[in-house]
Amino acid sequence: MAAATAAIIHTDNEQCSDGCVAHLVKMGNMRASEVDATRTPTVVHLRAALDGSAKVIVGRVSDQCDVVLASDVRKGMLSRRHACLQRRNNSGEWVIKELRTVNGVLVDGNILEPDVEYPLNDGDIITFGKKLVCREFEYQFRVGPLVLQEAASRSLPEIVDCDESVDRDRPSTADSTATSRKRTRSPRSRSARAKKAKRSSVDSDEEDDNHSEELQKQLDAIRQENEQLKEQLRSVTASPSTPGKEGSVVSVRNQQTPAEKAKGRLYADLECIICRDLMVSPATLECSHSFCFKCIEEWLTAGNFRCPVCRADITRSPTKTLQLQQVVTTAIETHGDDAEQADYADRLDEHKKWDERRQILRAQLMGSIETASENGLQFFEIGLKWNSDDKTRFHEGIRRYHSDAREVYCASIGLTKSWIQQATRGELEMAMENLRIGVSSDDYPGDIPKPTDLIRRRLLLFTRYC
């Protein structure tokens, strides 16, 4: 790193040293559930070298930065090397430069151009990344010694609700099994019922086909807009630069070029609103809004059954859209610089490892169920009435599983997609009672009977999320 760097101070009781020439004081407000998830320091002390200069790199990777701003909730907000703060040794003036990032840097609400130095003044508010309600990555720049009591009063985070974040709390796990020797059925009988139920899946497949057609229309519109943006970028790149006076060049540097604006619009269209970064393995809801598959799976697992964008009810699992992933890949390969491409490659690798862990857990659970069946163990029957102990035992077991593994766990008691589609109203209501779940809808409050289709959709969500 540079000879003059910044030391991160996580507490407010350390006094400034003689070499401490400026500070970054956190202005952000945090949700109570996110206080432990953030790794952003309250006060950053910027210390100068012997010649009076200082150069500080801010980002999210410790081995490439002097100041690390990281969060378990908004992992992709900052790039690995996000911004550079520098102090001139001859004049003592401070400047800031954005290092070609995805989410950018703002100073007093003004977006900085990449690789352009901007002056920093005492009291300026720096936002690393996009501007959020919770202001997690927002700092005030202070020149000179800092009165620590004043810093504490300015920077202690207020606990507020932040709409941009995702409540990623998970239910506590328990080591138990959903097996019982009463009111049970054999694996052979379950197999026979599953074969019989396959015929009922035709209607569901037709419904999925209609949804796929809607997604295809959306993807066609995105591809068309992407081609238009590419054409704009090519026209701007091909046009010769017009010579002018030096003063005109300086003013142009402080404005976004048409190519940069087109790139910004393209990236905004391909951004996941949950993680605030380009989508990885996009998945689309029935309302046509798309997100990273991992992000929306975690959103649903937390029990959030409304779209993060339009707040429409979510009544089915999101559908992966491979063509949209191709659009994102083309955009980052065509318009992304080396840093953006490397950052996106890291996120793809992270998603791949997450998916591998899910598949391993699913395979392990399938092996355990198969072994239990071979040993003569029998499982609960979803269509029969359970007593209180049965319900508790089942819930203690299923709380350990989500996504694909949870579907396997539910299938062990006969709660499959086929069974849900062909079950009678009475069987569905018995299943809802056994699973201790209800249907919440603004259109059917209180004791008003819920439509059978609404119950089916709620059970389908239960088999994968909660």
C-alpha cells in the first residue's frame, strides 16, 4: 500500500495522534437486526506521512485497501477498490477519486466521474456506493483534530427501519427427524400415490408455460433496449473528438458522456434491488420483476411473500431466466472495465459455491431418508390428522432445511407438488392444520373462507420456504 495510510478505529475512546490530519465520521442509521452485520468503522483516523502527504484506498477487500467498509447485508455495494482519498503534501488540500466502480461515489449528493479527482472540503458528506435510507456507507469528512465526544454524538447509529435491506434472519435449527410409528404409511404406498398424482400436474405445467411466455416477452424487450444502448455507445465512440479550449475540456470532464449515461442506464436495468448489484443467476417473479436467485431465495425463506419492488403478493417460486443471465453477461463483457469484470466473476464464483452447498445438503437428506426407509421406518401422512406431539416433532425437523432440501423433506411425508394439485379441499385444510400455517390475504380477512387455489399456493410456498 502507499506509504501514508489510514488506521481504522472502531471505538470512540482512542485519542487522535499528532499525525492525525483528518477523519471520516459515520453518519449512517442502522436497523437493530443489522447492527451486528455491518463492519463499517464509526470513526476513521487519517494519518499523514512525514512529508505531510496521505493516500488512502477505501473498499471492501482488506488486502487491497487501507479502509475496509463491509456489510453482511449489502455485500456487493462497494467494489474491492472503491475510492481513493489523497492529501497534497505541498498545499494540504484533499481530493477524492472514484476508482471505476459499479455503484459509484457521491459527495454532497453529486455523482463523481470515474478516475477524476474532486476537491474535498471540511464537512463534505461522502457516500460510498448508492445512496440508501439507512446511510450505512455515508461519512462526513472532517479536517484537523477531532473532538471525540462530538464524533460520538454525530456518529452513533440510530436504530431505524431500512426498506432497502433484506431481513436475512433464519429460524433456529434443531436436530430432530420427522418420523413416527403412528398414523403412518409405507414407502411403497407413497410411491403408488405419487404415480397416481402425476396426472394432476398437467394443469400446473400449462400455468408454468403461460408464465414462461410472459418472461420471454420481458426478455425480448430487455434485449431490444440493450441493442439500442449498444448502438448509442458505438456512435459516441466512433464520433471524432472536437478540439476546443482548455476551459471547455475541464467543464466537460465534470459531466457524464453519453456513453457513460447509456452504460449507467443499462446497468440500472440489470440491477438486483436487494443486493444493489448486477444480477447473478437472475430469477423472475410472477409480477415480472427479477432479482439474483440467491437474493430472492433468502428473501422468501425469511417469510417475505411480497415483491421487494412492487409489493405484489408472491404466490409461486421464482423462475430462473437463463436468457436474462446472458444479457447481464454480455453487458459486463461489452461495457465493463477490468475491475467490474473481476468483481462480477467473484460474485459468480460465490453463487456457484452457494448452489453446490445446497445440492450437497439435498443429497445428504435424500440418503438419510432412503436409509430410514430401508430400515423399516415409516413417516407421517400429510392427509391424516396429527396430534400436538407429531406437529412439534415435524417442525423441529423441517426448520433445518430450505429450498431444494426442504422439498425433499416435505416429499417424505407425501407433501409434493402433485399431491397439492390433486388433493381435496378437506385434505388441504387438514394439511394446513398439521403444518400450523394459515393463509394471509387482504381480500379474505378474518374467518372468511379462503379459495382452494389460494391454499394450494400457500402449501407450495411452504414446501420450499416457510
